[in-house]
Amino acid sequence: MGKALTSNQLSPLLDRVKRNLLVDYGEYGMHLPDVDLVIIDPVDGSVLAAVSVKSTLRERIAQTGYWKLKLLKSSTTNDIKMYFVTLDEDGKLTTQSTPAKKGRAIVEEDTDGSYILTEAMIKESERVKMFDKFISDLKLIYEERNKKKSKSV
């Protein structure tokens, strides 16, 4: 859970996770992104993904896009995926119109994707998917990261 990283008494593994997720604001310090879940490799503490979970989009989707852009600025954090998981109770992602609604546009352009837990039919894309694809996509990220690691060694 993202809040667990704010403790001053962290295990060595969680301390590595925290250091691998921090965003540098220069003279204003280092700060953790506002996320609900952090997906890590338990072997080395590297961060695979950060996840925001909300029942509706509201302003939270813009925050998720903001944190993704901040993570891209550092070589330490630029490969961390940023996802948004939602029930989409307000229906902002379940439909795809032209032009796209603002929430859908932010998901498509400024995040690594969104997973929707709903019974409604949605227009899926590469970055907007039903929640049942979440775990398989995380497995793919993990496998791709390990391939890159083995090539660089």
C-alpha cells in the first residue's frame, strides 16, 4: 500500500522501494507520488508500477497523469508504469467519443493505462481495458523488465 512508504520505520526492502519511487523537486525536497498501490519486485525492491484506485475519475485522473509525467523526468523512475483503476461510476471511460472526453484523453495520453471494473460494455483500447486484463498485463511488464535486466548484465 502506498501509505506504508510514509513511515519512518521501514524494512530494508520498503526503504529501497521508497527511494526508487521518490520524485525530486530540487530545493523543495523529495516527495512520494500520491498512489494507492505500489507493485514491486520483492527481490530487489524495484518499482514496476504505481496504481491509483478510485470509484470515479473526477480530478484524480489528472493527478495520475501528473505523477506519470513527473516520474518520466528521472532515469531512476522513468520506467515505472502509472495506472488508474476505477469503477468508472460516472461513465467517463466507458464510452469513447470524438473528440474524447477529458478523462479519457488523459488516460490515453498521460498514463500507462486504466483498468475498469464494471458490468457495462466499454470501448477498449491499448490503454483503457477491462479489469480482468490487469494481472496479465502486470505479468507482461515483469517479464519485459527481466528481459531488459538480463540483456544489460
